[in-house]
Amino acid sequence: GAGVSQSPSNKVTEKGKDVELRCDPISGHTALYWYRQSLGQGLEFLIYFQGNSAPDKSGLPSDRFSAERTGGSVSTLTIQRTQQEDSAVYLCASSSANTEAFFGQGTRLTVV
Amino acid sequence: KQEVTQIPAALSVPEGENLVLNCSFTDSAIYNLQWFRQDPGKGLTSLLLIQSSQREQTSGRLNASLDKSSGRSTLYIAASQPGDSATYLCAVRGSGGYQKVTFGTGTKLQVIP
């Protein structure tokens, strides 16, 4: 596709369950970012990938959160044992060396 | 650690006014700066990208300037319209081997018909 694709667009899960969020970046983009936006709040950085490695994981809020990227392309953000405070929109962005960052439409996660 | 601040946090103007949104950042070692627009419940739309070597970029009624040495950028919107109502975010990308994008806090703009 031409843009950043995220799936699912919406996810409702029960507290305590694990969830996986997927991001397909623009082809050829080496940098990939995950952000979280809670209702009415600003963007919260989670993790940054350069290729398959993650030089900055400082934004992951707890060890329940993890992310990986394979083949320098698709990335998966996994949240284990979800809590209600994990409810938010999870946004993924990708960019190349000197281009602008492009965002996907996000995954709205609701933990009930 | 890069910190990005946007002032004001919210702004309400009558239709037709020209307005300026401000963005400041603490570390001038940036690769580029980007302005985004976010509509309620939607994703982010890129408006303008300014490379660190540039001073300004223009797109239609939008003009963004960059003063890297002072750590400031402004987004100028001419002849504002109700459709411009949204939250505007600036984001700076660090230079060097690790180019993390840091977002500002956003300015929520309302243009009143």
C-alpha cells in the first residue's frame, strides 16, 4: 500500500488478556515509531526502530509492553495482561532518512 | 533530552484572521521539524516539513519558519477558515545516528464562523 497501515483499527479486549497490534510501514522506510494517545492527551512516545533494532525503548510504560520488527518492515506491539489504563489509540509512524514521518490511522484499544 | 513546547495550548479566533502558532525545542541539534494536524478521533496529517538547513516552507495558506539556533518554529495560517479547526502539533527529529521524533504538546485551534 501507499501509506502506513495499522491493524486492527479497533480492538476491545478483556482486562488481563494479551493483545497484538500490527504496523505495516511504507515500503523502504527504515525508521518506525510507536506512540500512544490517551483520550484528550498528547502523543506519548513508546519505542523507535531503526531497521530491526530498537535504539530507544524508553517510552515503554512497563515490562508488559514489548515490540519487535522483522525484515526491516512489519512491526508488532504486544501488550500482555492488559489493564484498563492501557486503553488508548496506538499510532505507528514510519520515515526514511530525510523524509517526513507518515502516520497510520491508529488502533483504538479498549480494555474492559 | 529533547523537549518540545507549543504555545498557546488553545486558541480561538474569528474566521478570516491570520494567526501564528509557536513551537520551541530545547536541543538545536535537529534533522528536521514537521508540522502536523490532528482532527478529533483521527490520525495525524503532515502539513509541512522543514529540513534543518531551511528557514521556511510554504503550502497554500500555511507558512512554517524555523530558527534552529534559537530553538523556535512558527506556523502561520493566513485567512483562517472554520475547516482549519483542529489540533496542530510540531515534531522535531534529532540528528546523529539516532533520529527520534519528539512531539510538542499541541495547540488546539478553533476558528469561529
